[in-house]
Amino acid sequence: MKKRGVVREGGRAPGPAFSLTLSDGSTWTFTGSKAVHRHLGIFGRVMSLGSERDRTDARILLLPHETVRDGALDDTSVEGRDIPTGTPRNGWKARAAGHVTCWHHPATRDTLCEIPVDMTPDVLYPSLNLCMAPLYRHAVRQGGFPVHGALVERDGQGYLLSGPSQQGKSTCCSRLPPPWTVLCDEQALVLRGVGGGFLAHPLPTWNNFLGKGDQRRWEVERAVPLAGIFFLNKRPRDRAEPMAGARAAVLLHDAARYKYRFALGDAPLEEMRGEAVRLFENACDAAQRLPAFQLDVSLEGRFWECMEGVPG
């Protein structure tokens, strides 16, 4: 069992601090102000994160709203120990989405994520989801992307089940028999691997918690090499057909853009254009390297046998 993270500095009361190491070797630390320790604790538990590691490449700090004003940290709004030493005090640029404002700075890879302190569940869980936006940006910059889709595994290989909402991703996941394993059913983080391949991390389905509590866990640090993509369609009978690279690129880009739009928030137009080009290029490259199929799924058929029967 992983040890949950705490921070101790000069006898201060412990607060949660969690680390996430991705398949590209980067390590991210999640910490924050005392005012949002409860939110941070939920975030770490749901993602099955362990304690803070000695090395970190970037930090994501959860803070209450109004911690940053006009690009400057307001030291009177939080205790000094809530902000790590060396954090720039001025020059932060905002990117707002939903109830969350993420602040970025050219001199650091750290991100300040301002979230509401008093939140009902319908605001809390989507807000925690938006706090993963820095991970999405990192993925796109290193050749990957977030993607709207389920991630399933068989014999050590990962497969994406993608498609628009209501096309049956969650239903398909609930029907898959062993030795298939469902790692997530709504979103995944795809990163470029060594040699040009891709690896995928499962991400939480935050909306699952609305009205149900936060009992389910996702092993976000667990990554599997991607071996193929299946784009779902509801049909009378089950069938898997190879998909041309151009069409696969379009559909994969749509699935990636659906998730990445949250990371962009209200970024300046020129920045959005640059990010859009990079995301499109990454999706096209993945579609060229990964086998893609249209998977027709019926209500009662054994669609997984079609997945197992495709070449490769």
C-alpha cells in the first residue's frame, strides 16, 4: 500500500503532498494551501498517488481564489509556508476554465491552480478534473495528448476505445471479460515513448462521484504501451474493420481536442492556434503509427472477439 503524502516544515501541522511520475520520467508534485487540504486529499486518493518524492520537475499548487491578483501573489491571502520558496511573486498569466483559474509563469514550470474553497460535489469533482490541465499541456508539448476514451489492457498491451458520448464506451467496458482489464472508461493521458511509440495512463472519471462519494480509485501512475485504437459505433452486429490513416487522424484529433479544450481555457488566440497545431500534429503522428479500426458493437454480441481477431 502506498504511503499517503504529508509535508512537515519546522513543526507545522502536516498537510498533504502527493507525487505522480509519468511514463516519460517526469515527476509532478501536488500540494497546496491549508484552505484546500481537503480537496487535495481527495485528489490524491482518487488518483492513487503516493507521498512527495525527493525530486520533482514541476509542482501544481492548489490555492483558494484571490491568491493571485493582477498577476501578483497576494501574500496576505495565504500563509507564507503555503507557497514554496523561490516561487515568483509577479508576472503570472491566468488561464481560466470553469471554476478553476490556472496561473502560469515563464520562469517556472510550476502552476498555481485557484479553486473555490466551499464547493458542492457538482462543482468539486469537475474542478479537481480541471486541476489536471498542466498534465495535458505537458503531454502535448512532449508529443502526446489527452484523449476522450476508455483504456483497456490485454496481455500487457493497451487499447483505446474512443467515440463520441453515448456511443457505449462505459457499456463496452462493463461487458469485457477476463483476461481484458479496464483501466479507465472516460479519459486517458497519452505520452510519447522511447522509439516513437506511445504509452497511456488511465485518468479518473470524475463525474462518477456525483451523488456517490469518492470511493473508486484509479492507478494513474500505471502506464501501458498502446497497441491500437478502436473507434466505436453502435450496430446490429459486431465487426472490426481497419480504418484509413486519414480518417483515424481526424477522429483521434477530435477525441483529443474534446479533452484539451479544458486545458486551453481562455488562453490568448495566438497561443490557442499554436497549441491547436501541435495537438493536430501529435494526433496525426499517432494515427500513422498505431493500428486503427472501426469497431461495430451490438447490444448482446461478443465484440471483444472481433478486437482479438484483428491483425497484430
